[in-house]
Amino acid sequence: MLEYGKTKLLQGNEACVYGALYAGVQFFAGYPITPSTEIAEGMARILPHIGGKFIQMEDEIGSIAAIIGASNAGCKSMTATSGPGYSLMQENIGYAYMTETPCVIIDVQRGGPSTGLPTKIAQADMMQARWGTHGDYNAIALAPSSAKECFTETVRAFNLSERFRTPVTVLTDEVLGHMREIMTIPEEGELKVHKRQKPDVPPDWYRHFEITPSLVSPMAAFGEGYRYNISGLTHDPDGFPTAVPSEIKAKLEKLHHKIDNYLDEITSFRTEMMDDAHVAVFSYGTVARASYQAVKMAREKRIKVGAIQPFTIWPIDEARIKSMLDGVKKVIVAELNMGQLFYEIQRVAPKSTEVFHLGRYDGEVMTPLQILQKIREVL
Amino acid sequence: MNKTVIKSDVTHHYLRPKKKFPNVWCAGCGNGIVMGALIRAIDSLGYDKDEVAVVSGIGCSSRMPVYLDFATLHTTHGRALAFATGVKIAKPHMKVIVITGDGDALAIGGNHFIHACRRNIDITTILIDNKIYGMTGGQFAPTTPGGAIATTAPHGNYEKQFDVVKLAIGAGASYVARGTVYHVDQLEKLIVGGLKKKGFAVIDTFSNCHTYFGRFNREGDAVEMIRWFKKNALPVEAVEKIPPEKRVGKFVTGLIYESDATEFCDEYQMLVDRLAGKGNAQ
Amino acid sequence: MTTRAASKSMGKKDGSEKPEDRYEIRLSGSGGQGLILAGVILAEALGIGDGKNVVQTQSYGPEARGGASRADLVVADGEIYYPKTMKLDLLLALTQEACDKYYPDLKEGGTLIVDSTMVTQVPTKNYYGLPFMQLAREEVGIVMVANVVSLGAISELTGIVTRDSIRNAVLARAPRGTEEKNKKALELGIEAAKKLLKEKR
């Protein structure tokens, strides 16, 4: 059970469970897969006690389908998985983008491709979280780096998902999912919990995909007096399949701009020692913690280095990153893959900033010494 | 024999008239007949439109929900039952109906199909079984008879077939029936039975795809194909009285299997009640 | 953070390799000795009882089945950045294999505690040895509580955790019906360590 204000020793995966409960999750569907299984186990244990619904589906395709179904029937819904399962879910994640269905997917990253390294860490699903399903769409993905952040970023994932009617991925990793850390559950009301906006028009006037000035459409639920069609086919504002070029264009632009227009609300960063930094380490998730450690060690040696950690991996806030790197001569992008975030930072960094990649992809977490060494190397 | 009364006013009440009519189906397609039977079945049960959700996947038959004035969810290929499972668990009071085809339910969606049967979740599945992939232009399906021609079986189909009824019974569905688009009254009754059943109901509905199956296999136009259903259907009540040699090449129709296995949402509620009596989780 | 062990630590410091505001612990032995649970109990004692920041990690998967098993803890008053251990301040080894494998990770002057009947070849003279398994088997009657006996010894030998906190944490995690045995095991470890300290003096 969720005990507000209580200090607990929680695994990252357990913290995701409690974060989801804090955000008001009502439905969870999942399929066992290492290293995410503790999330499904926690949900199976707690949800039946609090009026929530849990189902173990026959596969990850079914899991994501079930949570989309439940979300359209009015429930805050979530699933959790890892690499192979995340790959299986991609078609239906696309369906959630297209049908603007709020839902939260937690991907506890492990090594890949394929079955890869079920019990070892990687951060190689970042691009999949943006481009994993086919077609044109915009994506939100968040990345915590501690048990506490697993909690708060899961809450934020629900909020953004419900606020913008879109699926949101939380990218954690094997080390984060399994490590236990002391954290205090926030008090009730301490964190904002967003409630889905319901229509305030009579059913006859309701359009499920209406292109509103804010671009976010209020959302009715099945069985509550509003009858409408939802389709993965490109559709008009009423949800009926369309082949009209202007309607197709309007739909895709809605999917893009309802996220890009709200970067300030969606993106979030932490910076350390950046005020006078000549060198910056840019990293997220578990690696960010190694970066802070390395920065601390480097500062003790009077090296002017700082760290930037994005909690929002997608969308990339180009303007903000540019301004954060303003005056920074060199930036090291540290990540557990052979280059993903690196290319994004290279794309958006100011011309005067040189971008270096520090990758690790042997199933082990990056160490502070490795980062410190790279800092010395680029100086 | 009763004459079917076409209650078009009733039908129109459940359609979305201003929406995307005419429909996408070929003239003579059995899908419209099934849609009519479904509407009459729902009307006869007096369900409120707001308590009905119709979920479908991809294929000709899966276009049906678009035309119906209920909560309708047109999903991805093969996954309708998984989406419907989420809807049903989230809103157990709703009547959840899945419209699917033989390719949608048995090939790409085969895993969801057997697991929905196994859970015995209260969903009524109308499986429109036309023995071919129509929307993509006539490829063979898991139900296509041996030897039949399809675009991906140009030399005749050499694969074996699923028997939908046996599959559903074996997997645990608690209401398993077969109807055809010729036997419209019976189909309506079977759908009513499926909707009233608290559990997973499968109505394997033989339908005609004269555009592809009929044309490729020289089975004639819509009328000829539907006549074939009339000629070869064996009502389940009569089947025992017919000597085995006369059953060859025919198929059984009617309510073939029914059990009173506990339904999934009821099981879940029992768990919730049990825990409520027992105290708190860790 | 300051602890009795840290302030007592002898020898030169490893300076560049690890910041001094972290205290790092590894509990090691073989699979089935309850070391992960011991790690969880110690983490809860430190984190919930004593108000420290704690991160506990372990190895998962095939690596974790059989052979040497371990639970690692990083403890600090402030924020813990890097969650894994870098250079151990305290190593508990319940088997020879674990001692051989992990001793190189112990910092110079770090505290080594071994099961004296299981670890016969100790790579240093500067260590504490107590027969945890034997004490558990003979005094409590179940060998499974050796992990709790060792927690008692750790609390006495290092002073990293307050007595109340470790007692509460052990009781909170003891399966129903085994509270008394676990309590006894903890006190046994504390008493054995007290005796050892007296002898060493």
C-alpha cells in the first residue's frame, strides 16, 4: 500500500509502482520480463486491494492493447516491460499515438539487440522511445536516476500522458530498477496529480479528436453517455477514417504540435556546477549519477567541469540545451550505448561547443573514473 | 418457418447515418447481414446504446463498428480481443462485443483468441469466417479449405485448417456456436444467446467472400455461395439422427457447446472481496 | 559521514579513487546465506532508523546463482551520487571464495570481518574473525540466521549503525514466528564481537 510521508527502502521498480499509485493508476496489464517484473508483481499485490485492476496478459502486444482499451474506458493505465517486450509493443504504441490515448509504459532497459542481456544494464532504447513505431508522431520519454525519481517521474509520466492525451515512456534501466534506495513517499497533495479533461459539451456536439486551440482535445470515456469511434486509421476530428489530404495533414500536425508547443511544461533538467564550467558532462539515468561523482572528483582537482542531466529525454528542448551549453567549450555525452543521445546533442549544441561521445556497452554501468578520465582527455 | 421481418427503422436507429456511408463492403457481402443480425439482437435485449462497446481489429469485417452508434474501437490487426479485455475489465457493466475475421482472430490474433477463451472473459465474439483475407485481396487464411485457390496459394492450399468450434471449446470458451449468413434468424438468436451468456462467447459465422474466394474457386456469386450454406448446414439438434456418410462435407450449426464456468471479471471481483475481508497488503 | 570505523581506519587513504563522504559496505558469501536480506536489513537500519542515505545494489542473473554472492551498500549523510561501490570500507566474507574474490576491493585500512571457521586463509593480519555459521547452528539452532549474527557483530565492531536501529530492522524483516530466534541471533553476534574486542585489546 502507498503510505504517504513514510520513509522506505525501495527498489527503483517498486518506486515506479508507488509513483503510479500516487498518480492514481487504476489499471495495469503486463507480461513477465526481466528486469521489469517487480513492477507487475507489485501491481498484482496491491491493485486488487484498492479497487484497481490487474491482468497478466498473454504477451506484451496484449498488455499494451489492454491498457489502451482500459484507458479509453476511463482508467489511468500503465504497463511495464524491457527491451524485447518494448519492441513487441511498438505497433500498439503507435495506435495510442494515433488515437491520442493516455497511457504510461515503463521500459526498464537491458542490453540488446534481441534477448541480449536480461540482467545487465544498457541505455540503448532511447531512439526506440522516439522512433520505435512507424509513421509520423511526436513522443514524450522521461528518465529518472534514483528510486525517488522513479517515483516522481512516474507521477510526471501520468500527468503528461493525461494532460496531452499521449503515451509516455519512462526509461529506467536494470541497475536503477533493481537497486534499493532510501526515499520518503511524498505527502498526499505534495505532488501535482493531473486529472484527465472531460468534455463539457453535450454528446451530440462532442468530437473525440477535435482540433481545439490548445490542440489537446477533452476526452470522454466509453460507457459515460458519449458514443464515438476510435480508429488507428488516419481519421477526421470525429474519429472516422479519412483520405482527405487537409484532414490527414491537420491530424499529423496536431500530434506534433500538441507536444512541441509545450516544451516548457514537458522538459526538465538538473544541472550541477555549470556556472563556470568549460566542460560539461551530459548524461541521464544511472550514468548521470556517475557523472555527478566524476564532476565532484574533478572539481577537487580544480577542473572547471559541470553536469547536465535531462529528466525529459524526448522531446529534445533545442533552445534550452543550446543556452545551457552557451560558453561551454566541450561537452561529453556519456551513455550506455554506441551513440544515441550524442547525435542529438551534436545536432543542437552551439557551433562553438565541441561534442564528444563516451559510450559503454559491455553490460556494466559507467564508472566515475571512466568519466573523469574522459574529462582529462578532452581538456 | 418464420419469415424474417426487416425492421429497417430499428436498424437505422443503431447506425451512424451521417457518417461514412455507403460502407466499404462489396455488394452482396455477408458482413452487412451479420451487422443487421447484431443490431436486432441488441435491440431485442433492450440494451442502452451507452452500455455497448464494439471492438474490432483489421479486415473487412472489422470495419463494422464504424457504422454502429455505440462506443466503437477499431484497433490493430489481430488485437481486438486484447483491447476488448482492457475495456471489459475497466467497465465490467458494459456489454463488450468483438467483431473479427478468420485471419484477424485465428492467425495474427490466435494467441489472444485462445487466451480470451481460457479466461472466459465476458466478451461476445462474432467471428465472420469467410475462409480468406478479403481486404488484402484474397490470400489464404487458417480456415481456407485444403486445395482451395488463393493468391498466396495459387496451386491450391496445402495447409491444414483450424476448426474454430473445437479450438474455442478446447481453449475454454463457455458459449460456442456456429451460424451462417443464410440462417439469419438463427444467427440473431445465437448472438442473443452469446450476449446473455456471462462468459466468453464465440459465434463462428460462415460468410461469403464471392469477390475473392468465390471467384478464385468457381463457387459463384453471393447468392450461390449463400445457397451453399443453406444446403450444407446441419442443425446441431439433427446431427445425431443423420447417418455419418451423409454428414461428409457438411458443417454443424447452432449452439454447439455451453458451460457454466466462472467468468473472469467475476473471479477478479471475488478476489477483491476476499482481500477486503482479509485486511491490508504489505 | 563519520563512524567509529571510519575515524578508526588506519593506513594511508586511497585519495583519488574515492571521495571520503561515502561509506561502502559489501556483505559476501555464497548463494543461500541470506546476504541480500542482510543487506536490506542493514540498509533499512541505516536509512529508516538512523536517517542516512543508503543505496543497496547486488548482482543479478546467472552470476548471482551459486558461487560468490554479495550485497553492496553505499551510505552517506548527503546525496549519494554514484550508486555502486567504488572502494570498500567494510567487507564481510562468510566463505573463502568470497574473501578471495572481494578482498582486493577493500580499501587500504578498511575493515575485514570473516567467518573464522569458513575462511581459513585470510589475506591480512588486520581482520576480525568470528564463527558466525557455527554460532547460528549451535546457539540458535538454525544455520540460516548466520546473516543476522553477522549483522550483530558488524554493529558492534564498526559502530556504523545504532543498536536500536539494527534491532528494529531485524525484527521488521523477521518472518512471523521467528522473531525470538532472530533477536537471539543478533544479540549473539553483538556479544561475540564484544568478547573479541576485549581479547584484541
